[in-house]
Amino acid sequence: MSPGTACEKTDCISAAYAEKLLDTILARRNSLPRTYGFEYEFLPDRILNHDDMSRLYDFLLSVGYRLDNGIHSKWNRRIVFEPGGQIEYLSPPLKASDNRGFNETLDWVRSMNSIIEIETGIRYIGTDYIPGRYAAPLLLTSERYSLMHDRFMKVDSRGPDMMKGTAAIHLHAAITSKEDLEVLYPLFCKMASSAEHGMSGTRREIWNRTDSCRCCLPDLNIENGALSILEDIVKFAFEAIELKSGKRFRSIEGRNFTEFLDHLTTIFTDIRVNVKFATLELRTPDSRPLEEFPSIWKKFVEECESL
């Protein structure tokens, strides 16, 4: 097969996957009015070990949280952990006008951080990066994280710092239609480089040297509609190394769309489509002290609502 023919075949597959991706997102799309959400990470103020994690898990169980697929849940409250012991609070879907729900969620986050410090001695702080954790223990040892960590130890130079020493706030907007994707993606691109919602220089330097095939922001044609945006996302993911095989996804024999969706969750671009929940995620904002977040949230929601 000539190189030209191979490229044409890959383009056809990426176009077909983009159509499937759009169909999947629209099948799971949310209802109006649009809702918003966030994932708020905090870094432990010291390097944690596996005993620390056991104490955290035991504490959450003791106050009524139940663990399922890595998520600690209690009613509509959800908590997950990251490989360096970062704690991540997941908000419920919030309407733009739901100030009460937003404030109650922040009160929950504030209260949990305080109680965790009292009960376990682990203090969580809102900051973008704490140095010195490159060689810290990998505290989540599932196949996914182990493979990722192994790769990050071999490529570029800052992946382990990203996994164990950084913290972010991810902002979500629900996708309710194809048109949402077309107007929100360009807005998120603008936000990703803004003073309010972009990364700090320190965290950006780490991100740029984590794994160039799966991080940062790929070049996308955002002028030609949702399908064009998704096709460029698919092409970027096709070029990224698949963690189990160590090969570029496009070169894996017998690959299928279900495997592609799993691979897509290992792509850490500044903006990401969450297929499972049909949301668009802005992943650039740095973690920060909780009292600084309301203005960041208000600006985010206002800009999305103004479209």
C-alpha cells in the first residue's frame, strides 16, 4: 500500500470516528437550560504514602461515603483522588442562576478539607504546583495510572510532576446540541489563554513537557462546524501513543470505536470533550484558595451564557 493510500485510509477512518463521536455525544446530550459544573483539586501540603491514603479512605467510609469505580459518593457529593494524593471534589450540575447550590457546594468542600485535616492530619491546599514530588510514591496503582506513570518516566521530563505535584480546576458546560459545541469550543479556546482561566506559567511549563502527543491544545479548524472540530480531535488522538501497546492509536491493528473512546480519556488537552456526560471541559484553570474561586466561576458562567 502506498503512503498516499495509507493516509487516505486513516483520513477516512478519522472522519467515520468523528461522525460516531458526534452521534454519541448527541445521544447523551443534556436538556435545556444548560447546566455547569466543576472539579476542584487540592494538593496535600506534604508527600503522602499508602498508609495516608488508607486513612483517608477509612475516614470517608466512616462518614457515610461509599466507594464505586474510584468515586466516593454520598448523596450528590462525589470525591475522587489523583495519583499524588490530590483530593478532587466534583460538583453536581448547576444552573447558571443557582447561586445557592454553588455556595452550598463550596461550603461542603471547605468543611470536608477542614474535617479531613482534623481527623487525619492531612492538610489540603489550593495551589497550582508544589515542587519536589517527581519521585513521590504513585498512590493510585491501577493499570491505567501505572502505564501512564511508566510512560511519563521515559518521555519528555515533567510528567511525574504533573501527575503528583499539580492541581487544577476543571470547568464544565453541558452540551445540549451540536450548535453548543460549535460556539463553546471557540470560547473555551479563548478562555484557555486568558488571565482568569489560563494556566500559570509554572504549570504551563510542566504541561508542555509532560507528553506532547497527548497534552496542550491541538490545532483545530473551529470555523467549519462541530464535525470538523471533532475530526481534528480524533486525528490528534490517533497520533497519540496508546498506553497498553505503546503504539500510535492509528497504527493498532483491529482497533475499534469503543477502544478509541477509552483512549480518548487519556488525552489531556486544555479543552476536552467528555463523551460520557456530554460536556465540554476547560482544564486550564489553576487550583487556588477557595475564596478566589467565586469570581472565576461567575466569569465562566457569564461568558458561556452570553453566547
